[in-house]
Amino acid sequence: MPLSNQVKSAGFTLIEMVTVILILGIVVVGLSSFVIFGTRIFVESSAVDQVLSQSRFGIERMTRDIRAAVPNSMRVLTAIDGSYQCLELLPISASTSYLDAPFFPQATQNSLTAIKSVRSINAAQSVLIYPLTSADIYNPQGTTAKRFIIQSVTESGDQLTITLTQSVRFTEASPLKRLYVADSPLSYCFVNNVSSVELRLYQNYGYKVNQPVPAVMGNGVLMAQNVVNALAVNPAVILTPSTLVTNAIVHLQPVFSVNGETFQYNHQVQVMNVP
């Protein structure tokens, strides 16, 4: 008998193809929603982490400088319209105890002696003895004051001879013979830039009788963003001045906002140094 070869064709029906396409479509939509949702969570968590890191860095840097400030060097200036709020202070570069110095009503002289400091003391720095007010630090020196400029420093064993740029006498002696050395003041300013408030650090603008505003101190260095304090009614910084029995305290309370969520610092920093 002749052999008959029958070829049976195989394939998909239209209904099967439509069903597969529908199933694939449902799977793709589900996967894309999952990917979009995961991406959104990642972006939002990254934004929150960035703001937290910035805020933490800014607060920690302010805390470090406040604790290392010359006593009574802090002053706060807030704009009436809430456009800025600045905390100014004078960081200590070195500290020691003086052995001999000219004090009122003694005759003026251009040098004093002190115990050698752990940190170096250099020309052009300021030397301060017994500053009790911010005016003692920022006002012009004259020849009788509490802050003067160093011209040179010489060492002899554990003793320093500090030569000043002019013949002077200090207004008052420190009960514990403390002597502070500093470079230049710095300011932390919360500046309102319409959409949000930025924390900026300003340096190297020199000593000013009146506390300077951000516009005259340059651009500053950006420390943190996304601050939302209404500075005129909800200040980010509150200064409690020192008294005869307590040190000065700086209250840091900036409010940060990210992705519709807000968080506020309530941080108190005590000025550790005394005249």
C-alpha cells in the first residue's frame, strides 16, 4: 500500500493570542507600577536623608564654634522683616594664662608675658583679657581696651613674650589671669531666599562695631537648606546672655521641611568659656 504522509499544521488561534496579550499587559502594568512606586520611595528617602545630613552638619558645626567662642562675644541680629537672622561670635584660636600685662591705671607698654600655649600664637591675631561685653570685643581698641593686635611673639622656654602693635594698657585684669587669642569673627546667618531659608556661614569680614548684615559680608558658604522658620516671629536662634552665676546659652531651633514633612531642632548650647 502507498504510504500517505499527512502533515498536521500547528499554531495559535486569534483568541489565544488576544488572551496572551491581555495577560502580558496586566503583568507589565503591575510591574511598572511596582517599579515607579519603588523609585518614588527611593527619591523621597534620598531627599529626606540629604536634608537630615545637611541640617545635622549645620547644627553640629554651630555647636562646635559656639562652645569654642570667646566669652561674651556672641550677639544676635534679626531683621524686622524676617529676611535674615545672624549669630555672630569670635572663635578662640589659642588660650593661656598671662604672667604680666599692663593694666589701667598703670603706664602703657607694648608687650606682655604669658605661659606658652598648646596652640601657636601668631602676628596679626587679637589678644583679649577679661572681655565682659560684646562692645569690649568689637569696638575700636584705642590705647585702653580689652582687645589688641599682636605684632610678634617670641618664646623662651615655657614663657611667651607677646609684642603688640602699639603701647597700650588693658582695662581690667582677669581674676584667673586668662588670656584669649583669636583671629576674626564669623557669623551664622539664616537668610530668607523667598522659597525657603538657607543657613550660611560668613567669615573673614573683620571686626565691626555694629553687627554686620549678610549683604555686607559677601556670599558666605551654604551650610543647610530647606529651613522654613518665619524668622520675625519664630527665630531660629535665641541667645540667653551670661549672668554672674550662669554662662550664656544659645537656643538653636530651626525648622526643616522636606516632601511636605517638617521637623524641628530644639538644641541648647552652653558657652563653656568664662572671662
